[in-house]
Amino acid sequence: MLDGWRELVGESRAGDAVGAELVARWSQPHRRYHDLDHLRAVLRAVDLIEEWAGDPVTVRLAAWFHDAVYDGRPGWDEERSAQLAQARLPRCGVPAGRVAQVARLVRLTAAHDTLAEGDRDGAVLCDADLAVLGADGYAGYAARIRQEYAHVPDELFRRGRAGVLRRLLAAPRLYRTPPARELWEARARRAMSAELAALER
């Protein structure tokens, strides 16, 4: 895992320390979906659609940080993760301009529908983050999301989750990049529609 991190920031004591911290954060025991498996899946998805990115290194750094802080508080988690990137990446020798772009991309993952047209790096990161919706094992993903919100009563969770699914399904396109749409769009819509129907029964 850390080999991929070193490819992005180089080999240094400071870089290795930040990489180890990130792995520890992604391995926290309260995580059921937003864990190291999710990080690996997002990085693999970036590999599949990276030709669409303007700066694949920045996108991959943002993937490493996008859920580095995770307390189950939408918006707050992404903001704290962006702040973590701003605090840690300079220690690794990452230039200030790239640090700012990483933080911007991390903040985008709080609400993928705020992505501006023409933001190729943002499109790749957001599409990679949502790749799970069109991947094998959707039912397992949905079950792990429920586990992360085990503290929420069933009825409240059903209403909230159904609202998220309706909002995503209402978008004309789930994915912004052509390769992601070809890979995942149709399957994701089928899987989400099936989950929404089950929640509404």
C-alpha cells in the first residue's frame, strides 16, 4: 500500500510518516465501508479512467486524503480531510499549488453534484469515488454503509438513504467522464434503483 504512496511523494522520512498516518486513519475500527478497501478501490478506479485527468498525481493524492478523516458527518468529514491534506502534504515536499488543488478536490467529494463543467481532475476523482455503485458487490457495499450508521434508527436511515439514492438517480449522468459512464453507469442505475425499491417497500 505504501509503495503507491511513495510513488506520489517520493521516499523521505516525513513522507513515510504521513503515509503511515493515512493508513492508520483508513484502518480505524469504526469504519465499515470507508476503510482501506475503499481507498484501494478508488485508486484502482482512478487507474481505469486516469487518461481523462489533467494531473493524475494530484487526483491520486486527493484519493488518499478524501476520507482520511471519517466520523460519519457529511461535509464536516471532507472539510477536515482537506485541512489534513493542507497540513501534511507540505511536509512531504509537495508544492503549494498542488496542495491547494488536492484540498479543493477533497472538498468536492462532499457533494459530487457541485462539480463544475470542464473540471477534469474533479470528474476523475468523483467518478472513482462513485465507481462502487457500478461494481460487483453492491449489496455488500450497501450493507457496510448501514453498519457505519448503526447508531441511526432504521426508519430514519431508510428515509435518509432513500433521499440520497433519489438525488443521485435524478441526475442526468452519474458519472462525468466518458470511460466511467461506459464502465459503470448502467449497472449503477440498476443497483441503486433496486436498493431504493427495497427501502420503499
